Amino acid sequence: MAQGATGTTLTNARLLTPEGVREGWLRVEDGRIAALGDGAPPAGAGTTEVDAGGRWVLPGTVDIHVHGGAGAAFTEPDPERLMRIVEFNRANGATTVVGGLVAATPEDTLEQVAALAELADAGEIAGIYLEGPYISRSKCGAHDPALLRDPDLQEFARVLKAGRGHVRMITVAPELPGALDLVRAATAEGVVAAVGHTEADYATTRAAFDAGATVATHIYNQMRALHHREPGPIAAALNDERVTVELINDGVHVASGAARLVFDAAGPDRVALVTDAMAATGLGDGEYTLGKLRVRVEGGEARLADSGQIASSTIVLPDAVRRAVGVLGLDLAAASRSASAVPARALGLPGVGALAEGYHADLLLLDPDLSTAGVLRRGAWVRPL
């Protein structure tokens, strides 16, 4: 099944394109989608043909909020361990990932950002995401509250310098002193500002969106709860057409009825499925760490060992797609967009998230039950059929 010298043509495929489903073929050349069409491919393409067996072919998923996997975390500056996370995700259908960090000391943050910038320079990750440290202590979740602090523009400038243009997103609690200035500074530097881990009310959250924030970090989780007289950040995000809403669809973080409500309220073109996955992903039950906090995984659920607080997830992004279809009742096209085109657009990631000519040949092949059958990244098989 190795890629041919001049490319690969997938035949007998159900292609999920932006225009709809096409029963046909897709040709890959030089790591990009060169052409696709209905029926049988034209003769004389000079590529290695691979029969997809009537399987679904989707764009590879794009995980913009992931912290680790296969026993490693993006907080570790060891290049080999960082690549373990990347390769694990690719083999499981997340062909584009943004390296996610948790709150840390200023010194550790700079070291971690610099290590991830090397990975981004090499094209292995699509950028760096900072989930904090400028978040609410009362909504810290699995972040060490001792490491949280108010927004600091000088510290943020040092982080950007260490990131060498690869910092893609930062989560901020808009009620903190200086938060709106941080949102404006991030936006001015081309960094997406996200609202999350927050006690903000509706008006304060709207002010953050007006200042330039365009993402809501894992909607519901570690946010002031939705109330009919105090709607808070959840309603502010769902009501704002400018905002992309992250959703952890693992069946643990958000109940199915509430998850479906997000899709109904915002529409699938504003919902970005994410994993928020930690180092334990891909491994069995046991004890792990998230940042410097101990996490216990039982039955696939990750919780802080000391408090029982939900810590992270242990899914890969195609799992969230399957659950969106099988449990929430979305059609596959909508679920796929929420795991590919929507997050790619939210972070301005070019050339990924769709089956279209000129895009990177990042492809996810699914069996009829939507289990992963094969994966290509940049036109090369990372999980052969």
C-alpha cells in the first residue's frame, strides 16, 4: 500500500467534499490533492491506484485543543516525546494538531513554548495553544491554582518571542484585570484570543468578543453556568455569530442533551470538536500527570486524584466525530466539518480541513461503522488500509 513514485489515486471512494458526497476517486500528487471526481479515474494518471473499497474518505481531523497522548505531554521539552504525541494522533486520524500547554511558571512556559516552536518550524504541529495562565482560580479545573495570574502584557510579549510566530491561541478569563487589553494585544499579533475558565457575566464576555476574542474554550466546562436570568459566557458565545465554540464530545465532559443543544444553537459551522486529551490517551487506566497535578484514569475517565475533578479526556478526535453521528444524531458531513474545516478556519490554518484541489492530502478513511480504516498525511500513509 506504499505511496507510488508519482502519487496515489484512491478509487471506489465515498468522498465527503464541501459540495457534498461524491462517489468516485481522488488523486494525490506531491502531498496535495491534485484532482477528484465521480466514477472511475481518467486513464494515464501515472499514479499507484488504491481501492478504497467503498469507504468514506474525509479530511483528516484538526485538533486545536490537545495536551498529550501515548504517555507524553506537550509540556515536556523532549523532542522525541513530543513527536510521540504527534505520531499517535496522526495514526488515529488527527492529521493536524496544535500543541496545548497548561498553566506553568513563567520560566517553564518559555521553555515549553520554545520546544514546541521547534516542532512547528519543522511542520510537525500547526502551532501552540496556551490554556492559561490568565484564567480564573475558581474555574481552574485541572490547572494548578498556584500558577494562575492576572494578564501581563510584558510576559505575553516574551512568550510570543519564544514562540517565533507559532503561538496560535490563548485562553483568557475576561473578568481578570487587564484581560481585555490582553485580548486586544493577542489579536493585534495574529493570535486567536479565546474566552474560557471564567466566572464572567454575559456583558463582560460580550466585551471580550467585542475586543476581538473569537473562540469559546470547551463550552460549559469551567464556565459560569447558564441561567435564564444570568446567562453568562455560555449564552454570550452561543448567541454571537463571530464566535467558534469548542466542544469536548466524549460523553463525560458534556451530557449528550447539552452537547446537542450547542449544535442546535450555534450550528455545526460554529462548533469545533476538540479532545482536550492528555498523556493517558491511548493507554489504559492508571495514574498520570497533567502539568504537575496527579490524574487518575478509570474506565477512560480522567480525574484529578485529589479532588475527583474532571481533568481531561482520553479520546482522539475521530472518536468525537463518531459520537456526534451515533449519539447526537448529526449527519456525517456536519460532524466532519466540526472536526476539520471549522477548527482550521477558527485558527486560520491554511490548506487543511477539506477535500479540495490544492489542499494537503490529509485523508481519513472510515469503515461503514465509522471506525478508522486508514490515514494519509501529506499524501503518505501513516495508517495503511
